[in-house]
Amino acid sequence: MLNVFGAPRGRLSRRDALHVGALGFGGLSLADLFRQRASAAPGTESKTRAKSVIMVWLRGGASHIDSYDMKPDAPAEVRGEFRPINTNVTGVQVCEHLPLHAKMMDKLAVIRGIKSVDIGDHTPHYILTGFPDRGKRPVIGSVVSYLKPRTDGLPPYVSLMYKSPGLYDNEGPTYCGPAHRPFVPKKEGLANLSLEKSVSQERLSTRKELLRTFDTLNRDLDSSGGMKSMDAYTQRAMEMIASPKVRQAFDVSKESPETHARYGKYCETFLTARRLVEAGVSVVTTKVGDWDTHEKNFVDHKDQLPQLDKGLYALVTDLHERGLDKDVAVVVWGEFGRAPKVSRGDGRDHWPDAGAAVIAGGGFKVGQVIGATDAHGSRSKGTPYTPSNVLATLYQHLGIDPETTIPDHTKRPMYVLDDRATVRELDAS
């Protein structure tokens, strides 16, 4: 069975775990799940609401040439089957299958020629961490959770890009500690966001105080800090359960049928993401589609691009209408681009030397294209930006200095990012 963090339950069994019910907390099993994941005390808590980021992963790497960096004057084997269309920003074109992007280009920024790496598999760890070495650095959501934990019951980091049977393994917190894994709102996690019928809010508060008193009696016996960690995550569990704000944020049934239709089923997680950041969650990650088009590149893109177009248009429009466009930054990208030359008849292979990202919100300077690639879209004409540069920009938006250090497993201070240069063209000042 999976816990709320999308991973198999820890080594503690139900019998061994400290059930809150044993202390009279009737049904507060989410606390047990938090305890299983917590191995370190949290960092200093912040009293200010963090800015938010929604990161959309186009798994497999969407073709930049067939979406945001088209080459209509290139040979047929490079330009492909799609035609460019004009947008509402003079001189900027996108694929014909992105008409809603064209309509709102003044609210978007496109970064072209992003240089990534191809590690031979499809994982977003580079765009989540800023480092090409898989599993060695914490992802952006875990860093934010560690440096800016919430105090209102909301999880700071939520992942909507889980797969069966669990969480993508590249969303790991590494040395930030298991407590800073994302909250995964699958059935078990959501089911625990409620009190048992026999437990009132008043009764919960009384027994919360009892637990605090009980733990104080044992604190002097604890030399490892484990008690402090358990206290903190029992508190977090109770805050999540007691908070109507948390339950409401995850309840997309409160949205009208018309709103669901605007987003479309393909991008239904965009609606959840919007509700979460509106409630105050700092980082939400999600996955849309499978863009690994070694074959049927044009068939698959013709199907997926319009659906992405619809969902992103609804998300960006909603953020603007709710006055969240300055507070919430959205980034849409894959782990790399696709090869300039069509191969295998109708496919494009991996291409780490050039990719594209779409940025919206965040108070950034939008309505522009940043960077340019050569005539075949094979690489940047100038010094390319990397995923680390995009992440540096997002960290800055979140109020985190990328030069901040976090101790690793050996207590050695590690920078949040090594390449800390931001995408300067996005600076609205």
C-alpha cells in the first residue's frame, strides 16, 4: 500500500507505528504516515506566504521545432508537416495547432535553444534540480519545503505527476530529508484529510495539547532529535486534517462543469494545480502527455498540442482573472527537445542541444521570445540557457537565493544551484 507521499509504507508496521488513536486521537492516521517519512527536524518556519510555481513536465521531450521554434524555411526533412501561425505579438509565430497560445502570446515568454543533457532515459530530474546527475540533489519542491515550510496546514510541495504504482523516483528530496518529499493526493492521502465522526474540532484541540504535554515529559530523554521531528510532523498532520482550506483546495468538484470543460480532461491536473496555488501551496508539479516521438511524431503532436493549448490557455487566463499572475509562475517544458531531422519515416529522436520552455505569470516580462536557434533548430545561436538558469529564475521568484546552502548527508554545505545565473530577459524591472 502506498503512503501519502506516493511511496511504499516505511518499515514501521501499523502495529509498531505510534497511532494517534493510542493517545485518544481517534483516526488521525495521517500523522503516522508523516512520522514514517520524517527523519530530520524541519528548518525555520516562515510566517509570510510564499510565491508559487506550477511546473508542467512534457514527458519525453516535446518537439521544439513542431511547437515553439518552427523552421518554415528549412528543408522538408527538418521543417516537418506543420505550419507556423502569427500570434498577437508582432514577429512571433507558433505552431498552427496552438491557436490559443497565439491568442495569448502577450502573456507568455518562450525561451528557445535551451541546452540540456540526454542521460538515456526519460526523467525530469535535470529540470527539477538543475543538476544532470540523477538522485544526488533535491528537487525544487523539496528545497522550498526545507527552506520555507508552511504553518497553515497546507503542504508546501504537491506532486500531481505520480504514476502507478507510486511517485516518480526523481522527485526525491535527497539530503533535504524524507519529510520534504511532495504530498501526493492519491486516494489514501485524501482519505486521511478528515476527522473521524466521533472527533470534533474541540476534542482534537484538547488532545493535541495532551500530546504536547506527554511529549514534553520525554523530551529530555531524546538526544537524537527524533522526538522533535515527530512533534513537528504530528503537528503538520493535525493542521492538514483540521483545516477546511486544505480539503477545499483539493476538491475540484467545487468547480463548475463549465470550468472543467474549459480545461479539458487531458489537462485536468491544471485545474487542481490552480486551486492549490490559489490556496497557497508553493510548488506544484504535474505531467502532461507522452512526447517521446521517435515514431509518429506528427500524429502524436497533432493530437496532444491542441489539448495542451486548451489546458494552458484556461490556466493562464484563470490566473490573470484571479489576480494571481504576479504571484504564480508557470513553466512548461520537457527534459529536452527533438532532433531537427525527421527519421524513421515520421519520427524525431532525442535532442539535448536545443529545447524550448514556455513561461507565464510570476511578474516576469512576457510577450517575447528569448534566444534563437540556427536555421535547422539544432542549437542556440548564442550562449544557451540551461535548466539551471530557468530554475534560478524560479527560485528568485520564490524568494530563495540560489546561493543558499543546505547541508548534505555528511553535513557539507551544498549550494541550491551551482549555475546561479537567471534568465535576465525575464526581469520585468
